Amino acid sequence: MVDRSISESPASSRGDTGSPDQTRQRKSDRQQGNDRSAWNWLLLPAIVIPLLVPLYNRIEPTLFGWPFFYWGQLAFIALGVATTSVVYQKTKTRKDPDADRSRPSTGAADRKGR
Amino acid sequence: MDGIKTTELVIFVFFFLVVTVMGFYAARWRRPTDLMHLDEWGLGGRKFGSWVTWFLVGGDLYTAYTFVAVPALMFGAGAAGFFAVPYTIILYPIFFLILIRLWSVSHVRGYVTPADFVRARWDSPTLALLIAITGIVATMPYIALQLIGIEAVLKTMGVKGEIPIVVAFIILALYTYSSGLRAPALIAFVKDTLIYLTIIVAVIVIPSKLGGWDVIFGAAEEKFGSGAGVLLPATGQLQYATLALGSALALFLYPHSITAVLASKNRDVIKRNMSALPAYSLALGLLALLGFMAIAAGTTPVDGDNNTIVPALMDQMFPDWFAGVAFAAIGIGALVPAAIMSIAAANLFTRNIYKEYFRKDASSRDEARVAKIASLVVKLGALAVIIFIDPQFSIDLQLIGGVIILQTMPALAIGLFTRWFHPWALIAGWVGGMGVGMLMLYNIARIDPATGEVIRAHFGGSAFALTKLGFDTPATIYTGFVAIGVNLLVAVIATFLLRAMKQPEGTDTTRLEDYFADEDDPRVHDLPLDVGDREPAGDAGGRPRDPNPGT
């Protein structure tokens, strides 16, 4: 019974784990519906590019006296922020980013710390 | 450098007292109905929102030792020290993909430690014990290193002897004991505010005093001129990239990172933080350059200890009162991670050693009590290590720590995605990776770059020469990277063998949908074995759970 509430997919609204075949079916539904997202691929460049040392192990172009090696790597931070932000926006659970603030929460103390 | 610097010390002590009061007050912050439960004491109630999580995780990952050691590395070794930047950039996309699943399954099943998850996923108490011990052993020297951060600051202020550190650590131990994870969460606000303030002032004031960034990079260029100057030598590039990747993979496996992440209240809080936490990476990158500023300013480290280079530079460049603020930032910066690490180690001990092997029927009150005492023991142990053993020992151990914690990756991180491996194959892989890693570290000598003399014959660093593996190249590679490769290889081969021998593989007590569950997921409350039920799933009695929970 409990499973029904978390998924719209017909295969997983069954309340049992079922035969191996059913499980497999549920698995693919689940992965597409809930966790797996093509947007996650966007995170890959943010992991790979900062590791490509030959790309930035150079002095030119300099910026405010900084060799490229230094300002270039700091600039990759923006790449990381941009990709994680986009993937978050595209994969977040709630449509409204502030929903979890306005939602009745588990206690007043919960909001106090924000 | 003789004599005590009164103004600096007064300001330092003032901030220390402020956080002490906050640390004890934290027990009442977001007051729980009962603090005597690991979810409360050890995970702060599992309810931290975006802001608290940002301060807590930032305060946890960017430790005082990082802030002291990274610029010291830049000062001593040049460009290689900047690996901390790519390391802390790639960290977050990796967190994003992996830790969110761990959060979900832990949330649904009530896991407190990474080893809880391993225990249930692989149905293997032995593997869980290995993971727990690995975590504790890797964390202990990390705590000790935080003391080195405080020591560096005290030294610069002219405070000698060990008594101040002992006092500071005992106070920390006491409020961690009484407030649990709420204490570092609250103190982290002060720590990070001071850190950002210090860094912003430092990167504006110091370059203008020194005559601009050209002068700073010029001085570094001159110092490292014989090599590649302010760039990496061709032979150091592989080491740079593999060290950054290996360190990033290791960091999220550390128990203290996982503890801080599990304390957040939902998946979106974690995801949002992955975009917000890189602000700390920017701060760290700027701070790293303080090492070069010290070269340009002609700063000399106190007592020849390179770790004092940042405090010494601040002492030289800032007015006394602001130097005091900066020192407080570093000092408090040591307290936050030390508290979280000791809590994480205590949670591991309680859940995966005490409860598993000594008292299977321990109630949640017993768990909280044991964890509180364990956190005291862990901190006193770290203190003893620093006082009675050469601090270099902790630095070496921490180097090893990164390599050994990486060996938990297959069971923990890969385990979040697949149960393809055989549990015993993972144990074999752990043994293989650990053995190879230790052997390699043992065979790395530290060589004085100027004279070519061997300073230390063994455990001299983490850069392993590829020639020793038979490659015809002067390049080096990060040891942990090779060790995890061996670990995976052994685990794959052993899985095929064990499967061919039809060895039983145990029962996975997690379900696929657990890995995507979120805060208000109704199942969390319907499950008979959830957090609220105070009897976490499948990790206690060794029985496979009811495989048919929906009926």
C-alpha cells in the first residue's frame, strides 16, 4: 500500500516486490522517473575539465597580473556552480524553490535556523 | 618573536569565550524533546535547512589545517599546492551524484553512519566493521591535525607550551559532549563569518601593501625559477590531477563529511548547497595565494615551522587587533571540524562496534550515552597524540588517511548504485587496496628539492614515481589512485570467482526506491523500521527484513 503514494508509474504502484521480472520493470521506471536524469551529464564537464592540467598550465593570458594557471582555475569554480545550479533546477523535487519554507514544517525551531 | 602579543591574544580569547558560550547554549538550540538519541546528539535532529547546512558543511570540510597547510604548501612547493582548488571544485558535482542517494537511503532506513548502510546493503557485519574501523582510523589523525592549526596560531602570538591547547580542547570536548552536532553547527556561523572577513581583507590589503599582484607572482617566479616557476613541471601534472581527484573522492567518504550531509533535512537542501559551497573553494584559492604573498613579503615562519607562515604573514601585515580576529578565525576553524569528526567517529564506534559486537539490545539512550563518552575518548586520544608524539606523525597519518579511506569507495559509493559485487569480494578488494597503498607509501622517500638529499626514507609523501612500476617516465602519481585501482580489480576478479563457487551473497535489506526518497515521503512514516520507530532497519539483529513491506 505504501508504495502507491510515491510513484505514478503503474508498475511500481503494486504494493509488492514481485517476481524478478517485475522488479526489473520497476527498476527502470524508477530510475527514469526519480533519479536518473539526462541533466546529470552536465555535471561531467565540471568534474573533468578542472583535471585537464595541460589546458591551464600556462602563464598567458594573464589577468590583473595573475598567470592563467591561477585565475583560470578559480574561474572553473563558476563552471561548477553553473552546472550544479542548472542540474538542481532541473531535477529538484519541488517545483517551487521556497516550497519547503512555506510548507507546514515539523516545528517552529525548524525555520528559526534558516 | 619573543614575548606574548597582548592585543592579539585578548581578541583571540574573547572570540574563544564567545564560541564556548554558544557551544553550551547549542544544547537548547532547536530544542529536541530528548537529546539522548543519536539522531539528535549525533545528527542534530536531521533537520538542518540550507543555511545551517552551508555553514556546517563548509565549516566541516574547510578545516583550520587546510587554511594553514595549503598556503604553507604554496610557500614551500609553489604551484603544486594549488591542487586544493580543482580538488574542491570537482568535489561538489561528485557529491551531487553520490551523497544524495546516501542521504535518501539513510533517511528512510534511519542509518546514522556510512557503515550502517554497508551493513544492510551487503548483509555483512564483517565488511561493516572494516568500513567503521577504516573511518575511525582515518579520522583520528585528522582531528589531531586541527590541533596543529591552533598551535600554529598560538606560536605566532608568542604563547608557548601545551597547556593552552589542552584547555581549549577540553572545553571543546565538554560542549560537544553536552550539545552534540548542534554545537559545531552553531559555532560554524562565527567561524565562517570570521574566515570570510579575514580573507577579503587579506586579498585587498596585503597585495596593495606589497605593490600589486605582479610583484607577488614575480617573487614566487623568482623563488621557484629553477623549476617551472609558478607553473607545474611536466612531471608533476599527472600527480596534480590524480591528487585532486583522489582527494575529492576520499573527502566524501570521510565519516565527518557524511555526518554533516546526513544532518540536512531533505534532498533539495543538499542539492542547493552543491552550488553554494564552492564559495568556500574561492576563499581557499585566494587563501592559498597567501603563500606567495609571504614569499613577496619576505615572511619567515616561526621556529622554522612552515605551518606558521599564514599567521606570521598576518602578524606582519595586519594591525594587532585585526591579526587577533584572523587568528580567532583559524582557531575556531579548528574547533568546528574537530567536533564533527569526533562525533562521526563516536557514531561509528557506537553503531558498528558497540551495538554490533557488545550489546545488540542497546536502546537509543544507551547509544547516545556511549557515543558521548566515545567522543570524549576520541578527542583525548587526539590530544595525547599531539602532545606525546611528534606532530609529524599526525601529518604522515593523515596522508595515509586519504589513501585508506579511499578503500571504502567500492562498498560505500559504488554500493549506492549497484549490488553487483560479492560482499566477500569487497573485503578482498579492501585488503588488496590497503596492502598496495601501504606498500607504496612506505616506499616514498622525501627528498630535499634543493640538495637532492633524502630527508625521510619512508612515508615521505603521496607522489609515487611511475618508474618504480616499470614505466619509463619521470612522472609521479597519487598513491591512493593506484590503490583504489587495485582494490577494484581484486573485487571484480573475486566476485567472478565467488560467484562461480556459488558462495551465498546475503540479502540486501534496502530497496531501490529508498535511494530516491525525500523528506516528506509518506513511506518514511509508514515503514515499520524508520527513524521515528527508533529501531533502524536491518542493521541491528542481522535478520533480513520483511521483503514484502507493501502488504
